[in-house]
Amino acid sequence: MDTSVMVRDVMSREFVGVSESDTVAGAVGVMLEDGTDCAVVLRGNDPVGVVTSIAALDLLVDGADPDSTPVSEVMGPVGPVVSPADVLSEAARRMVTEPARRLLVMDGDDLLGVLSERDVMAATATSVPESPNEALAMETESRDPEYTDQSICEVCGTLARELANVNGQLVCPDCREV
């Protein structure tokens, strides 16, 4: 991974924030509007926890009422924190070792944003096609012409050009005759 990419270069500066007294239903509504699976729980401007869609689902499974349950009852801890000046590869390593699906990006006491798994994956993607035609061209170039029309028979394991679905298995002509 490129060591010149910093957390500040890829983090999400916009994040969902809710208060401890908000209801779980209200927090989930805001999360759905924003298309995210978590919200940072704030006391004033200070993060005190994180509420996730999984926590909301757990609440429903337990039979509690999300319209009357405050976020403070289901929120998890703030979790790992990184600096905007940290190298992205180190932040990604922390996500694996902690394990955490997201890291809060803090500069001292100030919450600047959230670094998610999705942010890391987007930043580390090597070559993303910009159009469907470009994607098709990349796929065609990557194929070895000697093997493009061949697949492995699920019965005998040989490479074959003409496989047929027989009882849920891809079978070559030789095995179909048996």
C-alpha cells in the first residue's frame, strides 16, 4: 500500500451524529437517509460512542421498542481513534488487528471524520474503469486466449470446452457418456 496516502486524504468528513438521548428509531432513520450503517454518538461535540445498524437489529430481536429506547442503551464504545496525519496503511492495519470496521479521525479533542473499511478499499483500488466499455476492454485484455473457452469438469477435473449442466454439475462430453 502506498505510504504517501494519509488518513486525511480518504476519510469521510461528513458523518452521522446523534445524541445519547435520541431514540434508536430516530438514529436509524438518520442512518438510512444518509446511507450509512453507523452513527457517532455525541455529547456536545465530544464522541462518546457509536451506534450501529447491528445494535439496532439486536434491540429488535430482543423485543425492545426502538421508538422509546435511547441510543445510550445500545451504543458501543468510541473504539479506535486515528489522526488525520497517520499513514493509511497503518490505519488499515489497525482495522484488522483491533478489529474495527471504522475508525474515528481525531485531531486532539476535535472529531474530524470517520475512516471506514469502504474508504480504505476505495483508496487502495488499483485500477477502476471509468466506463462499461473500458471495463470490457480490461476484461478482454486480461484473458489468456488459450483458456478463455475452457472450464474444469466437476466429475473428472479435466479442462474442457463444452461443459453441460447435469444434475447441478458442469460435466464434460466424456463424463456425460458414462
